[in-house]
Amino acid sequence: MTAIHSNPAPAVRPDPTPPSRRVQTVAGAIFGVLGALALAGGAAVGYASDSRNTDGFLTSDPGRVASERYAVVVPSLDVDGIGSDAAFLRQFVGSIQLTVDGSDQPLFVGVGPSDEVAEYLGAVSYDELVDFQTSPFRTDYEAHNGAAPSGTPTAQNFWVATATSTAPQTLTWDVREGDWSVVLMNVDGSAGVAGSITVGTTLPVLDTIRAVLLWVGGAFLVIGVAMVVGSSVSRSRERHGVDRNPNRI
């Protein structure tokens, strides 16, 4: 009697993942990573925005400013807007706050048009602030030789914002279009300017940046998770379909 041996049917493996499904998974992962990064950036911007002081300004640490000459000048703050839209500047930069504290004698700080400041200090000995950083506070100056000013800074009528005091005194200036200079002098116009200064700005644009980053980050994260989960569910259904029909060709 001849024995008949039957070989078991070969196991049918599930079809490999279609290329379109792999692309969907990779794209979903990319969206998820970008969303997470945007959310982290929004949180960081939010932390900085929430670090404003009680007046609504983001401020630097106090820094020491000292010169043996008659003035310390920050020249040519060239502020350009879109056309004549000063409202755009206020929305982007906001206001600037300078807090000065004269240690030995009353200090004067003023913001004025650069051309008129240059005319006032044209023949005066002063130090021009060419570079500074706030953390840690550091300043670099370029010396300009000259004589004493022809009049005290408080006697000039071109300033758009000023502050004077021996105790901490704050100057607040709403940024506007133009070419401006910041001047630090002794109130009486004498040589030897010394004191501490703190720089602050409102930067209202931070709130907009935070909102955009959080919104975009959340949307990208949801899209990425949906794409990855959708791809995984589709693969699972395809495998279950193969298991239920093992003899399909």
C-alpha cells in the first residue's frame, strides 16, 4: 500500500507595507516633531513674555556706564517702519525704558533727533557707544575729542524724552520713525559721567509670536499623530484581512 503524503500549504505572509503607507508614517512623524518644536518654542517665548516687570517691560540687569568726557552717546538709532505707519513700530517694538541712577551727581538722559544731537555735540568731547551687551553688561566706546558743551543738556529744546535725577529715574519713550540718538550727561554739563543704566522694552510682538507658535505647534502635532495612527490602523486591518483569508492567491 502506497502512502500518500500531502505537504501543508505554505504560510501566506502579509503583503509588505505599501509605499504610500510608509510615506504617510514618515510624514506624520515629521509633522509631530515640528509640532513639538513649535510648542516648545511657544513655551519659551511665553516664559520670556511673562518675565516682564510690573510696568510691562523686559529689562536687562543694571550696567555701569562711565566716561571722563562730557557725554556718552548712542548715535543713530535708525527706526524704519512700513511707509509712515508708526502703529506698526509700536506693535513690533513697543516702548523703550531707560532707568538711570547717578552715583555722584544728577544725571541727564535724553532721546533726540540725531542731526540736532550731532549739532549740539559737534565740538564737544564725548564717548560714542559702539557696542554693548546686556548679559553680562559690557560696553565699548569710541572717543571723540573736543571741548565743553556750549550749554547744559536741560537747556536744549529738541529732546523728545528726558529724565534727570541722582536717584533711579526712568525715561519711557514710545518708539517712532526717525533717526534718533540717546545721550547721557551730567545735568550741569560737566565732565565725568558715571552711573548705572537698565534697558527695557515691551516687545508686544512676543505675544503674537507665542500665539502663532502654540497654534501652529498644536495643529502640526494633531496632524502628525492622526497620520501615524491612521497608517498604523490601516496596516492592522490589512494584516487581519490576510489572516481571515489565508488561501487567497
